[in-house]
Amino acid sequence: MIYTAICDDNKPMLDFLKGRIDDLLSENDIEHQICTFSSGLDFLESHKERPFDVIFMDIVMPEINGFDAAKQVRKISQDTYIIFITTESSLVYDSFDFQPFYFIPKSKPKIIEDKLRYVVKKLALHIAADEKIMIVGAYDNKRFVSPREILYIKSSINNVEYHFTDGKTQSVRGRLDDVSRSLNSYIFSRSHNRYIVNMSHIDRVDYPNMEIRLDNGEFIIISRGCKKEFEEMYLNYTRNFS
């Protein structure tokens, strides 16, 4: 369930946004609950009680503007997706201080709807990429981890080894091919017949030397057989997540 807030002091705009966002979330198979607010202060009180996963926020509002509200949001929840919607297109660069997911200028309804459609589709990819991964260990012990926790996965004889961001590893019985089919292809890519890499942890790719540098300083090799597919998948990743 994705807990979503829409905050805009203009009632007709608030109703329009609620209707379109509700439809688009449903079209993208995102189970959701939407709460609407015409006051930034009322929104913040609700967010403090139960943080929202996604926020569509007007910037120019009385009592407290969208930027000041976003500042409070970031103190409570770093992972909340914030989408600013405003008539003031000149504020787009100022909005970067609050790590927005997207910035939608208010314009004609058709233009806003097209922008919302693009944003919700992209949002669906990010939400899917954050879904927990189940790792089945010895004696069928199950562990659920966030994709962000995994750096890479390596095959080792009849086992696969999960390498995590905290430096720990976990070895489970299985084949890398089976693991690969169960992972989100927008986040994980095969770079070698022995390696699957989490593209969100790539620091840089050195194609001449056929290696990947991860953000923890480790290097993962790229095989010639996987190079073309990896290039395509990493390019797709950067388009959707960078």
C-alpha cells in the first residue's frame, strides 16, 4: 500500500489532481490510499503521525509554503517521494535542495495530465524496485531484504553468495540463473556468468578495461558475452533512476 498525499490550497486544482492521480496509480497497478490537504500545516501534522510514501505538493501556499513543508518532510523521512506542482516554473532549481522526485509546472489540464502520467509511470518503476527480496537460507529460513542492501550476487559452485552494503555476506544453495530471473531487471543486471550487480551501487563503468567500480570501492568484471546486454540495461537504468 502506497500512502499518498496531495497538498494544494486551490480546491478545483486539488480535486483535479486527486482524480487524475488516483486513476493513474490504479492504471499502473499501484495499491494506494490518497489523502488531500488544502493546508500545508494540516498536511505536516498528518505526516508526523504517519509519514507519506509519496507527496504531490504545491509550492506557493499561505501559512507555510511547499519548500518549508518539504524541509520538515525531509527531517522525518528521507525516502519519501516529493513531486512539486506549481505555477512558478522559476522555482525548479530551488526545489533541488529538497531532493524532489519531479517538478511539474502548472499549465493547461492536458499538459499537467501528460506530466502526471509520465511521473506516475516512473514512480511505479521506483516502487517496484524497492520491493523486498526474499532470501531462503538453510532449513528454509527466510530473510527479506531491501534491494538497496545488496551490492552484488556471486555464484560459487552450487551456491550463490549475496554481498551486502554492510560488508556481510550470505551463502545460499541455488543457481545464479534462477536468482537472476527472480530479481527486478530495472535494478539488477548480469555482468558476467558469475556475477549479478546492483546498478544503483555502481560508481563508474570502465568498458575498455571491462570492469565496474562499485560505490564501496570493489570491482566487478564484465564478460564479453554479457557486455552488450549489460550496456543496454545500465543505460536504461540511468534513464529511469538517475
